[in-house]
Amino acid sequence: MNHKKRVLILGGTTEAVAIATQINQIPDVEAIASLAGRTQQPVTQTNPVSFRIGGFGGVAGLADYLSQEHIDLLIDATHPFAAQISFNAAQAASKSGIPRLMLIRPPWKPVLGDDWIEVNTNQAAAKTLPGLAERIFLTIGRQELPTYSYVKNIWFLMRMIDPPEPDLPIPPGQLILQRGPFSLELE
């Protein structure tokens, strides 16, 4: 007797929920969307998809989950900055002997008239900002806000899904709490 194929989608992005919704339309395939639980109100309420929320406990925990839940395919559709879970996913899939697909968003590319300054970390960005601008649009999420809280003489417009913790140091400016994706008008 054939069992239903099971697909685990590591998410946190709009694409993850869309993929899970499409996969669940395939006969004999079940998709489970796994969200890290970083946002207070994940997009689980409006979707006919099975959700799992929270971490796995590293590579070993994810490998155990893949085995215990009889997962046949792992899709990594996490946020482009979620390097740790992507690393864990690659290791756990290899350890479990199951295939892994990774959704890779195309990178932004400079166009005529752009003036890009590339840095490797939020810490490097914070050190680079003084003298470049007086107002900054910051869309990094609440976990990295303290990195910018010590930057002087810059006002930040900070957009994120959930508010930062009350005792978290944040840069001066204004918070906008919204969930993407965003239209051109909202940008």
C-alpha cells in the first residue's frame, strides 16, 4: 500500500505558504509548513495548510522530525537572511537521506542611477551609516534593532511585523508595524 508523500516546507516567507497551498492540491501529497515562530501572529489562520510552529533543536532535532514524521522531501523556503536554519536543513536532509530543495530569491541588481554600498553584516552597516544620511528606512526585523540603537544623529523609519520587546534598545525614529508583501504604493 502506498503512503501519501509528505513534504516539509521550512517557511517564514510568503512563498512558503503559497508553495504549501499548491502542493496540497496534488493528490497523494501532503505539505506541512513549518514557521520559526518569530512573529506573534503567523499567517496560519487563513490558509488550508498544516502548520508547525517553533524550532527543531538544531540539526539533530530536525533530522529526528524528518524521520519521525516520515517526510519524503524538504523544501527550504526560509527568509534569505535565515542562514542558520538553511544550514541545519541541508545537514538534516543529508543525514536523513531525503532530497532537499531550496527556494532562492533572485538578488537585487544595481540599475543605472543606483548608488550601492555593500556590507556583510548589520554591524558593518551601522558603522557605515554616519555621514551618509540623516534619515534611514530600516526593514531588518526586530531582532537586529539594537545594532542600530547606538548610531547617533540619524532618524530611522523602522518597518517590521511585530513590535520590539519593551526593554530592547532601538534607534530613534518611528516604527511601522506591517506584514508584506508590499505594493509599490506601500513602499
